[in-house]
Amino acid sequence: MKIKMLSKQVMVVAGILLAASSASANEGSLAEEIWSENFCEQAVSLAKQHGEAPEALNLVSCRLLNYYQPSYWQCVIAAMKSNSSMKLDTARQKCLAEY
């Protein structure tokens, strides 16, 4: 009887831990998407500062591109900062080739 009760308690605890782990992973994923979107917006802003045509930048949707890792967008920003004449699309292609 005690073994059955202990077994049920173990299962409940395991379920709670699994749910907590899943929630934590979802929060981490959401946080990464938010960071990615933020860095994308920074890259677009930098491209605007460098005089890139608004028509080209209007095609970039940071909400749709938030699946890229934040480090990808950091690479894009760094590439554009190191070469102020580099266009956003060129920087993105460069960084995609490196990943």
C-alpha cells in the first residue's frame, strides 16, 4: 500500500518537474525571439542611418525574422558598423555564410 502511494507521489513530482522544465524552455525560446527581433530592428535602424533606401528596408519584417539567433543579428550589425557602405542585405548574406 505504501509503495503504491509513494509511486503515485513520485509520478506527481515527475509530472511537475516535466511541466516546469517545458515552461522554462518555452520562456527561453520566447526570450530569444524577443532578443532576435530587437537586434533585427537595430540592424534596420543602422541601415537607415547609413542612408539605405526605405523601399528596401520596408521589405524587412523583424517580426517574421525573429527565428534567427540573436548572434546572427549581432553579426549583421557588426558587419555594417565595420563597413558603413555595406547594405543590410549584403551584411545578412555575409553572416548567413558564416553560420
